[in-house]
Amino acid sequence: MIPSTELVLSLYRTMIQIREFELKARELLHMGKLPAFIHVYVGEEAIAAGVSAQLRPDDYVLSTHRGHGHAVAKGIPLRELMAELRGVAGGCNGGRGGTMHIYEPGVGFLGTNGVVAPGIPMAAGAALSAKLRKSGQVAVAFFGDGAVNNGAFHEGINMASTWELPAVFVCENNLYATEMRFNRATKNINVASRGAAYNMPGVQVDGNDVLAVYETAGEAIDRARQGGGPTLIECLTYRWFGHHEGDPGTSYRPKEEIDSWKNRDPVKKLREQSLASSWADATAFEEIEAEVTRAVEEAAAFALASPEPQLATALDHVFSS
């Protein structure tokens, strides 16, 4: 595809926002400013950016334990997101959710999740709701390669296919489930091929090529929105760091493999491809980088200045009658 300058810069901005947000979160964590370990999305930015760029504001996203990138791409403000990671009152959930339970229905973000695979049947449920209400909404579930051997994966996509639900299932295959390499966990390492068992289109795409992800996701989302049913998309990618902060990620991954994937940096790839093809100029990219750096610094300052939640609010938003 030959993208417009507007599209290129929009995708680049989203990827840079995710990258810089995650690097700042790592920095704050190692300074002791965040309360728990986090799972960062560095290296996988093209997937969240490419898919989310095709979604409407009211479409649904179901995320994972590695979900900050999805939250940024779907539109949660950086300052509210950073404050939520810190567990303070300025967070999008008032500090109640933290990294594992980020939730913002106002932008269609139905939550990160510390459990493997539940976003898949949850997306099917959200898609069923959309179909029954005839709202035209689509539900997208992101999940890792470790989820595809879980029963929830099979149950969720079977339900979505059987009922022809407006859903898209996006596997972020980064080759490892914690320390378990994917080819040690299954004989079928082609996730996209599993769609055939449920009479569902399955597509494999370079998850480090944001334009390829954007185009593939657009076709699947349009199909779902028009009543054509769900699609399974496998995005091949790689996380630069360990499974979580505290895991170096080097004892089970060869250095050559890590370096090879870092050379396929999705952010750098889009910038270089765009400059070579004259889709955008260097000044535009530099302006975006400067703007995002300021925004991330402001988000960190906001999170650090935000007060602890008040004890009197402990039961707010917990019970309803």
C-alpha cells in the first residue's frame, strides 16, 4: 500500500507514544516510583498502533498483562495511564487497577488482564452484545502465543465463528510464553492456520511492519463490521526485554536472536521506509518525537504529584445496588 502522509505520521506518533511511555515506566520502576513489576510492550508497538488505527472510538478492545501499548493506542490519556500504574488517585481507575486492571470504557478499553486468554471469550461476549444491539461495533482481543493452547482460546473463537460475531482475534506471537519457547509448547506453530478448524479466516502478518498490520486489520475489521464474522490474525513480533521487569530475558533467549529482532525495530522501519519513499520528511518525525517526549515527561510528573487515594473512597465503584 502507498499510505498518505497523515496516516504515516499518525501511526508513527502512536508507536512513539507507546515506546516512550514504556521506557519512562521502566525508568520510574527502577527508581522505586512504581509499586510493582510491569510487562512492557517495547518492540511490539506496530501491532497495537496498526490495529487500533482501524477502530472506531466506541469499538471494544480486550487486552493482556502486557497491555499498556493497547491502552495508549486506544486513547487513554498518558498522564491518567501513568498515574494508574503508580496506583494514585489521578489514575484512570483512581489507582485501584494498576498495570493488570487498566479499564476505560469511555474509549472502549475493556481491560488489561493478569490471566492468560480470558480476553478472547470476553471479546466474543462484547461482540455478541454489539450484534444483538445492532450497534455496528467490533470487538478486538489481543493475546500472546501462550494463550493459544488454552481452552479459552478454542471456546472463544468457536463461539465467535458459530454465531458469526463481529470480532477480530489478534495473536501477538513473540515466540515466548514467559520462558517457554512456542515451538516447545505445540507442534503447530502457525497460529493463523488454527482458524481453519473453526471455518474462520486466519492471516499471518509481519507484526513489526505497522503498515502491513494496518492493512490486514482493516480488512478483518471491515469484514466483521459488515456481518462477515470473525478473523484470526497472527502478528509475528518480539519483546525486547524480559517477560517482566526483573526478568533479564537473557537466560532462555540467545543474544543473537534478541539483536536480530532489535534490528527489525518497527518504529525505525516506518521512519526509514517513509523517508526513502518520500511519504513524510525528517522534520515531521522530529517534531512528533519532541512533542511525545514532552507529553511523557508531563505524564510522569503528573503521576508523581498525584496524591494517594483517600481511605474514605475505598468502597467507591465496588458495589452497586
